[in-house]
Amino acid sequence: MKYALALVNITGLGVKTFSYLIPDEMKEKIQIGQAILVPFGRQGLINAFCVGFSDYLPEGIKAKKVSKILDETPLFSIEYLKLLEWVANYYCCDLVTVLNAAIPMKLIEKASKTELAVEFITFEGATKRQVEVLEVLKNSGKIPLIMFEKMAKTTRATVKKLEALGCLRILEENIYRNPLDILRISEKEPLFELSGDQKKVYEGIKEKIGSFNLPPDEMLPQTILLHGVTASGKTEVYFKLIKDCIDAGKNVLFLAPEIALASQLTKRLAKKFGTEDVAIWHSSISDGERYDVWQKLYKNDIKILAGARSAVFAPLKNIGLIIIDEEHESAYKQTSPAPRYDAKVVSQKLSEFHKCPLILGSATPDISTYYKAVNSGNLFELKKRYNDAKVPPVTVINMQEYGRAAYKNVISIPLQNSIKETLENKQQVILLINRRGFSTFTQCKACGHVIECPNCAIPMIWHSKDQMLKCHYCNHSEYFPDFCPACGSDTLKTSGTGTQKIEQYIKDLFPENNIERIDSDILVRKGEHIRLLEKFQKGDIDILVGTQMIAKGLDNPNVTLVGVISADASFNLPDFRASERGFQLLTQVAGRAGRGEFSGKVFFQTYNPDYYALASAKAQNYDEFYATEIIAREEFDYPPFSQIIRLILSGQNNFRAEKSAQEIALRLCTMVEKYGISERLEVLGPTPCVIERINSLYRFQLIIKNKMGEKGHQFISSFLNRITMPKDVKLTIDVDPLDIL
């Protein structure tokens, strides 16, 4: 091919692709995936990736030459690009956008880290003291130069003299920056012996997927659901399957929903399988670590890669098994910016590419996942806790009866008494309130005006620690006003409850105890959440207050009490998944109690004790919840009975945004009617979004219910590719959206 297609990161423009002429001396060397150096206007020579080849240029374009191949080892393959092309097509965005999300551009700016090492050659010609120095080196083998100087108590000048005598050799070597080095794991731990129930599930899955020793062409990609109640030991089943996979010479991708959980998971994997064979991938590891992990993955030097959702794009080779734990979690979906991918969906395509099984695990599976598993015969269940430990009983506190006597009308007397008893027994408490901040809205008592964000159509949240009103959508903040902006009254009062308020109330009630809070506001310091979770695990924290972040992954045997301050919060959203999300959250957080030798207790505070999803969460009964929910989903054609595609039209001018939404809806409905597919491709709207304005942009949405599978998706993609939007109106395409707010 005559031209190389280069992916470049241009100042002010972002990531784009351009064609460059391949010099004759590079034609036999240049490959897809290589980092290259190319000229670009006034920016001079810049780094780029080779992502394709061509024999043609558009008329009137003159290509400049590729200046240099920076690294002859490619960072990705043609097969990898095919996966990214599929992602671009499925999520209705261009390939460059996906490349930018999948391949960190800083990879091409980060060379390998090198350091000087030294190795022994001979004693010949050395003095008595120099021989003593060389003895240290001979016994140590090749080691870093700085370490050798400390061990031998010598200087750089002496080392240079010994090099001149030919007694030793100084080398420059690449150093692999391993994020797991801080774990300092001295030896591996054996895998636990599986219980009878675990063994039955493990053997059933093995029978379903066949042997890992089969060549890829003989394996069938299958998606399997492992539904196990909290503390049933799903992880031990995963580990046994992982061992089988790596013993067969294949690699494993293991995803967790969030960075904190991925870090905990990686630590457990490293203890079981060794730090040399395990790597971690998420947005918080350094650029240098990311570069080195990427290189090792591409060279097939890593057997197990653990990480958060972005790890699905890491170039792991020879994949024999993909595991997604807590598969119901919304964190697997990228909400912004594009591509708005779901790591579960991409993993399913990845399993097809590698012809390997995908195992999804959860105590509260996504409704669509469970439906597909049941109807494909790929459902395996662990219905009891490990070693038959008891599921903690749940007490529902009706705040219509207990609210007035509650502390500050928020923390009921039964919950207070149970906290006191738990602390007296030297055990630990988790309190969930799924709203951050101190108060959730500020209202004028004279006229009823609520202080809203000037950029977004939502109330400002009061943060007592910073003494500021904040918007959780656009991050706008302002000081608390002295007077109501609507009527001038000085009767403004904060109301509602967030994590900061509960933290303060609990400190008022239990001043002698150690109380900490975990929510996204404390994540400004890198690793702060991990530090707090480790303190909690060690017993240095008595009561942990937090949002949904504390509802998953915590396996602390000393936690015997879980209290949910407002069990209704998740159910009150105008979204078809609200009941499912609420049920999942309550069930998951309840599962944090009683995981050790002590029995646990759970309290749900609610104003609606008879709601079906809450009743199912109280009973820890997923089957009961699913049976009710699936009927409603089928009646209204919501997933799994359709695929939702959401189109959002937004702009600073309310009228123009609405008009654009109406025009797209009209054109789309006309096409749907023309092809006679209106019953299988339903277009709803346009309507104003539930949150009508965010970041000063007015928002209108169309909801498309696709019941045609891949064909319907292709129809929508083809239609949208022909749409030209006004410059002042933005079109956002969200395939399989998390919500419709």
C-alpha cells in the first residue's frame, strides 16, 4: 500500500485520522498498531498510530511522508481494530471516537522506563578491596546499579573503574512498572476447597462450556449467568475456572464494576495466581504503568487481566474466559462522552471474536440477563450462603409511625438501639443513604421558591463541609444566599437528607465512636476510598456511612448491622428501571451483614412498606421480584422485549432544540411507516427530558423501542448517518441507556 492512515491527537481539534506517504525504506516494516512520527503543520513532528493503509488519496490532496517508526512492536492488531469498528457501528459513532476511548493517546508519548543494571564478568586485575565488591555482585547476579552500590557499600567511581578493567558490565534495561508491586505478596495462597453446592455449579458450567484445551475453532461462545445470593461464594467458583483456563494455556479477562472493587479483586487474584501473571487496568493507574501493562499484554506476557469497564479495550491476547462480576451494576455503562458503550455488551462481542465463554455473576442479576439465561438454559444458581450461613433478617421500619420520635425525624429509635447494641458488642455498622451532600434542596418558607442551579433545572445541594450550594450535574457552586431571590425573604431553609447530614447526626448520637463517610465527594484524593475501606476492614472504623458505593464488594465479617436510612429513594425516580435498581441496591447492601461467625441484622426505613420491590428485597427473594417485574416489562415492551435507543436533542435555544427533535421524529416516523415496520420499531416523542435543562442546554428526547434485533439497529444507524444537525443543536445517541431522565 502507498499510504498509511495515521491517528493523531491535534491540539484544539482532538483525535483525527490523516493519510501519509510511506517511504520506500519503511514499506517492509510499517504495520498496523505501530507508533509512528508524522509532520503536522505548525505543530511540527507529532506522535501518531498507524491504523490502516490505502492506495488512494482524495483528489487535490498531497500527502506528506511518515517521518519515523517510533516502536517496531505494534500496540494493537487488525483483529483488535475489527472489534473497535463493531463498537463504532453498534453505538452509532465514528471509529476515531472509539479509538480515542480505547487507546490512551499518551501511550505513544510514553517510552519504556529504563535503568542501569550491572553484571559480573571476572576478578582479573582487581585489587583486594575491588574483589570484595565484585564478590557481592557475583553472588547477587545481575541487579540494578543503585541497589548494587548500596549492597556493596561502594561508589559510582569505583564501579566505573571496574568497568574499565573489564571486571563488570553496565547495562541499560527496560523496567516494567507494575502497579501490583505495592502488594508485596511473598507466596501464593492455595485455592479454597469448593463446597458441595459450589462444586455442583462449577462442574455444570464446565460441562456447558466444554474443555478449555479445545482449539478456538471447536469452542462455542456462550453467555452463562451465575446467580448466587450474597456471600454464596461465587468468587471461589470463578477462581477454579480461571485456574482451568490458564492451565490450558489461555488468558482471562475479569471485570469488576468500579476501581475500588477492581483493586480488591486484583489483590485476591495476585495472592492466588502470583503478581507476575496478573495485571490491573483502570483509569487511575499512571500513564507509565498503563504503557508497560499494554506492552506486556500485547506480547502475551499476562495471563489474567482485572479491571474496570475500560479494561474491555485492553489488548489481551488468547482469551479463553471472560468474567464480569456484579454484572447488574450500572458502572459498566459509559454515560459520557461517546462512545456510550456497555462493557457487558462489548464483552459479549469479544467472546464471539475469541470463541470463549462469558460468565456473568450477580446476586441480583439484570432483568434482561436473567431472562436470556433462563430461556437459553445457561442459568446456574447458588441459593445458599457459603457453609449454610444464615441470611440476615430484615426489619422494615414504617417511618409514618416511627418518624416523629426519630432523631431529627431521620434516624428511628429501633435503628438507634440496634446501632448502640452492635457497638457495645465491638462489631461494625454500615449506614446507607443514596444521596450525597448535606441537604438535598433549599426552600423559601415564605413563598415556596426552591434554589435551583442557574445552568440546570434541578435543585442545588447544600454541602456543609464546604459551606457551598453545589450542582451535581454541572459542578456549579455558590454561597448560600442571605435572601430569597424570588421574594426577598430571609426564611430560606435547607431540607432533605444526604450522606453529610447522616454522618453528622450519627456523630452527635455516638460521639465516642469512629465514624467515616464514603461517597464520590471524598474521591478527590487518589486512593482515598481504598484507604477508608482498608481502615474499615481492619476495624479502625466503627460506623461507615455512604452511598451505593458501600453496597457492593465489602466482605467484612465483623459487620453485623446494616441500616438503610431512606429505602424509598431509588424507587421514586420516573424511570422504567427504578424498581429494579431499588431492589438491587437494598438486596446488595443487606448482603453486607452477617458474613462472618456473628449473625447479622438489617433495617429498612421507609414511608411505603407495602411496595412490591421493597417487600421482595426484605425477603431477599429475587425470583419473586423477577416474576412481578417481567410481566410489566412485557406489557410495555421494555427490555428484554425491546432494545431502547434514546436520542437527545439539546441546545441553548429552547425553540430550536424542540424543533430539531420534532423534525427528526417526523422523518423517522415517515421512514418507519414507509417500510411497514411501525409495530416492530416504535418511536415515542419528542418530549422534554425529565431534567429539562443541563449545563444551560434545553433537552428533548425521542425513545425508540427496537423489536427487530440487529436489523432494527442497522435501520436506525443508517437513518442517523444521513442526518445533518444545525450547528447550535447537539444530537446525543445513547444505545441501551441506563435511564431516561
